[in-house]
Amino acid sequence: MVRYLNTFILVILGVVFQTIIFPSYLAEPFRPGILLIFVVYLGFRADMRVGVCCSFLLGLLQDALSGIYFGLNGFSFLLIYLIFHEAAARLYTGSRTLMVLGAFLATVASAFAHLLLLLIFSASEGVYASILGAILPQGIMNAVVSGLLFKVIPLAAGEDNP
């Protein structure tokens, strides 16, 4: 029970940082996506039942707080979770280097999922340029922040840190 409470508190802190603290100090493409980093962690470490529900709910939470199309991050976070969960069976997921690379790749995959979904379901024209221009800076920021977070998340979840 304490493990779930610690993880819940860590997610709440991530939401506070992502929605209140980072926007005050960092420009738009340089804000890390803390919730996306949590989804990468879930993809590598959580079982299917918990991971699917949590990643979709984290995506919906991201949508509700960001004010963009509702369900866009929910679907892309779910897709990223499923890809990383399938890759986790074939990789050594205790490596922090893999987690950092996974956070960068998840950022790129999320941006392309957003582009694909907006191309299919949206009529707006200007959003594509803003997404394409932000992929690299946001991916680098997510990779840097994930290096720090992947040191803290296993401790909060009650795991042994490799």
C-alpha cells in the first residue's frame, strides 16, 4: 500500500512540475514531459493490466491539463506503452541508458502519433510546424530529465535500483 501511495505522490509531483513550475521557467520546446517519462517507466517495468490503465489515464490527465484535443495524448501514451512493453521482454530494462534512450524515442514516437492523429482527425493547418520544430529539443530534455527520474522512481515504487 505504501508503494502505491509513494508512486501516486510522485505522479502528483510530476504533474505539479509539468504544469506549474516548468512553464514558469522554461520556454515551450524545452519543457520536459514528466508524464511521458512515467509511461516509459511503466512500459519497461509494469505488467499489462496496470500499465494499460495507468498510461491511458496519464495521457488523459495530460490532455485535461494541456487543453489540446482530448484523447490525443491518451491514445499516444497507450501506444507508446504497448510498444515499450513488447520491447521490454527482449531487453535488459534495468539499464538506465536504455531508459534514457527510451524517453527520447518515446518523445519522437509521441510527436509522430500526434501528427498522424491530427492529420486524420483535425482540420487545423498550423499545428504541424509547431510539433515538428519541437521534437528534438523536447526529446533531449526528456532524455536528460529521465536520467534523474529513473533514479527516483524505483525508490518510490519500492524496487531495488540497479
